[in-house]
Amino acid sequence: MIYTGGLDHDYSLTDWIKVIWHGLPVDLSVAAYLTIIPLLLVIFAIWCNRCHVKTIWRIYNGIVALLLALIFVGDSALYPFWGYKLDASIFFYLSSPVEAFASISPWLTIAGFALVIFLAWIIYRFLSGALKPFDEPFAPILMRWPVTLFFLLLIAPLLLAIRGGLRESTMNVGYAYFSQDQYLNHSAVNPAFSLFSSISKSDDFASLYEYFDEDGRSELFEGLFNTGDCGTPKLLKTERPNILILVLEGFGSELIGTLGGREGVTPCLDSLVTEGIFFSNCYAGSFRTNRGMVCLMNGHPGLPVTSIMKIPAKSSKLPSISGKLVEQSYSASFMYGGDINFTNMKSWLLSHGYSKLTSDIDFSVSERKSNAWGVNDDITFKRLLSELKDNRDSLWHVGMLSLSSHEPFEVPYDKFDDKILNSFAYTDSCMGALVQGLKESNVWDDLLLIIVSDHGFCYSRDGFLHTPRVHHIPLLWLGGAIAEPRTVTELMNQSDIAATLLGQMGIDHSDFLFSRNVLSDCYEYPFAFYTFTNGFCMIDSTGTTIFDDNAGKTIFVEGDGNELRLNRGKAILQTLYDDLDSR
């Protein structure tokens, strides 16, 4: 922070302490990674020739010292130019070292290398201090067993530190995030962890799914994502309602009567569709929560082999509903009853303007243990209702992700013997109670409540798991801000919610390149597109095409026009990865 401009900001001592404190878990994880090999060497040295161990130790210390020095100096030098932590993209630049160093003065380059050598020497000397015990004579054989056992037991806490604790989420960059100020978040992140974490997730995205040359891709893709607002009917009473986006975990059409699924599982949701704006042909963009949330909030279609949420350097550059609302003076908060660090969700939320995050740690220990994933929905929904009633912000947006309709499907409810049906019915009842509570409060009149799912759910388990019926999800707009109920039947993606909502509010959404205002007259080619593991589905008025890239062939076709649908789907997928590579 001292080198990269922290002193130029008006940060308090508390801010500096928070950076250190919140970055500590990531630092400990890195330290634990680096300690595993020395610990094994110590155990080996108790029983074997120490000269060989000392040689290996010195080599290891030298490599670690040089790597850490290079990483920390490189991160400090590049951050003022990049604006994000050192990651795997550095190797792209190092593949052309002349160009990489062309914009850096020779003296700065020399000073940087000198600093690397100096820091490497300091680190090496510090690590070498641990070699002294190897100069001591061997302990008696009877003493070696308890000492060996002691060091073996140390492996467990090291693995725990590497993992990041016993919670559902494993250690990730988001553990260090704590502020709306991205500079403070970045300062808290250990650059070594950032680099090696990104390496594990990195790909040459532009080289993935290259089906066409650029002219062919462009011709097929043109006109598919028209982002205009021409002729959009006004379905809201006000352009500035308070907005609650309620994301129901795994709610897919198979368990929703109004979408052609099983009757009686979601009576509350089914009864509400006639009270608001019901989008009857909405399809989830992907198959996991971390991917579906990006589809929903960032207006970005899902990707088959990549979770953008797990790549902060990419996800933070996407536009978002929350970011647009914050620009319009909305406050933004998010509630989830589980571990909000899971799959980097915390860093993703903070980077898109959510200033208040409520998660499992904000509930009592007993409440946190009410479900294997965290806090059950009846508890979080009641908490949400209470907070909304007490909200005094003039304009607010709140996002909430439910939790209980997820494996192991254990809930405090007894409507169905089938655990899956029972858990979905339970969440539906919690949602119904929330809506009723909102109707009876002063919140309702100015409220736009958007009820949607993060992804679908395959209940029947017969046949292919990614058929359209599995990805078909509910989308319902409710609240006093609705002018009148109606049903919208156009095919659409979950990622189209962003442009459709912002279009109703008169907010520019041209930077949402893959989100369409489905209420606009410009929406001339309705289609739905979703991805699954290494494949995609394309649905339009002519039929459905499902393509498996692993097999290199179409695995399901319904209707005419398969070749054009297939090529358009390929063009969309290729464009998505080209766009991701450019961010």
C-alpha cells in the first residue's frame, strides 16, 4: 500500500489494520502451503541422513525465496498500471518480454531486479534459520517416535489452514475482501495466492470453442443480441421503485405447476403468477448457482467450462444490475443464509456495489446449524422482512438467495414424504409468507419484487439431465410498482432480466452486450440459449438443438432449422469466450 498509492488516500489507521486482518487467512494459507514440504523434510531427517536433507532444504528455500521476491515486487510494480492483483495473465506478457518491458524505464527495471535479489536474500536467510536443529546430534531411538508423531499431527492444522477452515467454501481470493473500496480489498489479497489461484483457473479463453473464422462468427452472431429499447411498453407505475430480487435455489419447471410441472409442490408461487408480470418462457443460463447468479445479475450468458464468478479479474469488469442501481443513488445489500465466501461470491458482490452483506455468520450458532448449508429459509426470510420494514433509505435494492431447496433436502417441514418435494414446498411456503408480509407492510406500494431461480432442477432423473424442461425456470415480477398483471410468452434467457428491468427504468444498458429487453419492439428474434458441461442448447420458434462439444455432435434435435440453430449457438459460444478473453 505504501508503494502503490495507499498514502495518497485518506485511509485511517483502522483501514490499514483491516487490510492486515482480513488478509491474514489468505496469508496463513500461503504459509501453510509453503510449510508442508519443510515439515515432511523434518520428519524424514529424524530418521535419515541429515546432510542430504539440509541440501534439499537449502534448494527449496532458495526457490521459495526467489519466487516470493519476484511475486511481491512484480505485484507492487504492476498494480498501479493494471489496477488488479498479479494473476496468470502475467505469463501472456512474459511470452513477449521485449514488449512487456518496453514501457518501463531501464532504471526502474534495474531497481526492480535489485530489489528482488535483496528480498530473496532476506527471505532465504530467514528460512535458513530453521536449519540449525539439523546440526544437533541424533536423538535416541525412543525419542524419535514421539517427535515424529508430533510433527505428523502438525500436518492436520496445516491442511486446515490451506483449506481455509471447516466451512463449505475452500480458501479463495474473496476471503480477503471486506470493503466497497476495491483498492483496500486488493491490498488485503496475498499476491502469491492470487497468482497461483488464477493459474489453476486460467485458460486462453479466445482459443476455446473456435468454430468459425472471424467473418463467419460475426455474420452468424449479428442481430442475435439487439439491446435496444424501441417501443417498450411501460409496465411499472414508477421508474424508480425499490427493488427486491429474490433468487430461489434450484426452482425449475419440473416442480412448478404453472410451468407444466408437478402440481401442488409450489402452491404459493403458482397462485401469485396472476398478480404480476409472469414471464412464462424464461430459461436459466447455466447449471450452478455461481454461474446462474452471473447470468442474472450481470446479464451474461452461462459458460460451459468456466465460472466467471471464480475469476475476480474478469467478473469485476462486467456490468451489473446492482452497479447500475447504485449509480442511480440506490443502496444495495445482499442476504444469503450460507457461506458467502463460497465460489468467490463475496468478492463478486462487493465488486458490484453491494455495501451490506448478510450471511451465515450474522446469525446465531443454532440458526447456522439449522441446515447443512447454513440458515434455513424460514429464518432468513423473516429476517429479510424485518429489515425491509425498517429500511429508511429513499431508494434501495436488496438481493436474496434462498438455501433450503438443496441437497440434503432436510427442512423443518412435513408436507411430502419425498424429501426433495418437501424441501421445495417448504421454500415455497417461506416465500409465500414473505410476500404476504410485504403486502401487509408499507413496503409494498413502492416495491418491485422479482422472483426468479438461479438454475433449474432435474427431479425426474430420466434421460439427459440438461433438456429444456430442466432449465425452464420461473420469472415473476410482483409488487405495488406493477401497473397491471400480464403474461409475457416470448422465449428469453435469464440473462435478459438485466436489460428488461433497466429498460423499464429508463436506464442505459448498452454495456450489457448479451442482455436483451424482451419487452422491446427491437426484440425481433426471441430465443433461449443455455450451456451445460461442454455443451449448449439453442431454442427458437423453429425448434430445439442440443450440442455436445465433447462428442462433437448434436445430441438432440426437435423441429426444423437445426443447422442454422446449431451454427448460431456455436457463434454465441465463440463470441462469449472471445469477449471473456478481452476483459
